[in-house]
Amino acid sequence: MLEHDGHSAIRIKTRYAALHVARLAAGESVELPEAPFLHLFLPRGGVTLEGAGALYEGDAVRFTATGGQRVTATEPAEILVWEMHAAIAA
């Protein structure tokens, strides 16, 4: 997405996707971006996903047409979130 252009440490070579990474201390939370498609992966720690419950190391969640849920760390954690938008045909 153009709004993320130049702000990424890792290029994924598509303008319709962005990778968000967060390291959270216990009790910290972040809000997931709104997008047609999201993929949340938890490589380390434990979190609570608003509306879904507890997630643990290695868990993943796919979302469609959603966003805005809060992810709160129950212990030190890292999350990876892929925000994906479909290409618009001309």
C-alpha cells in the first residue's frame, strides 16, 4: 500500500500487502489494522485476542473483512500481522 511505502524494513514486493511486527510486554496491547484480509501469527509468548480468547506460541489466525480487534500480551510476546488488500482491476 502506498501509505506504507518507504516505511518497511522488509520489502514483500507487492503494493497490496504490509507486514506489521510488534514486541509486547505483558499487559501491553495493540489494535489490528482494518483490511479485507489479515493473518496473525504468534512466534513467541502468549496473547489474548479480543473476541477469540487466548493464543499461544505458534498459533495463527486468519481474518476476512475485519480489523480493530485488540491483541493483549499475557506474557512477553511477539506478533506478526500481514495486512492484505486485493488488487483492483482497471
